[in-house]
Amino acid sequence: MSPQTTNDEDLEVWIDQDLCTGDGICAQYAPEVFELDIDGLAYVKSKQDELLQSPGSTTRVPLDLLTDVVDSAKECPGECIHVRRVSDQVEVYGPGADD
């Protein structure tokens, strides 16, 4: 885990569909959080397993899936997965994070 986050911080994830390449790597790593829609692009899902298709939609990252979500962000060829802290909206994983 990055020193930028601790286990008690709430994180959320969102996908920039304008950059999504539709490879589906995210859905392979964390199918509980990501899903490809019929348009071929990836979206995040709510806790109720509902596809959130509004641009910029976010969902909380369950702690037990944090590693899978982070791996998705790191491996995404479109660099379109953003994970940020809920408290201050600072991106901790993804293309806007300070690595």
C-alpha cells in the first residue's frame, strides 16, 4: 500500500470514458467494481451492482478490493482509472497521482 493512504481512509474510484480503450483489464481484476457496457467502455458499479453511466460517476473502493482496484489503475492501457481520497479529492492512484 502506498504511504499516501491508510487503511482507515475512504477511497473512491471513477473512470474517464473518453480515455477508456475497452480492454476490460479492470473488469478482470475487480469485477465487483468495474464492468464493460454494451458500448464497449468500462464503468464503475454501485454497491448494489448497478452500472453507473453518468460521466464522472464514482463508487467507494471496498478495502478488501483495494489491491485489485489499484492494479486495475496501474495496468489500464487507457490510463483512465482514477482512485482518490473522499476526504480531500486528492488522487492517490491513477494518471493524476504523484507516484
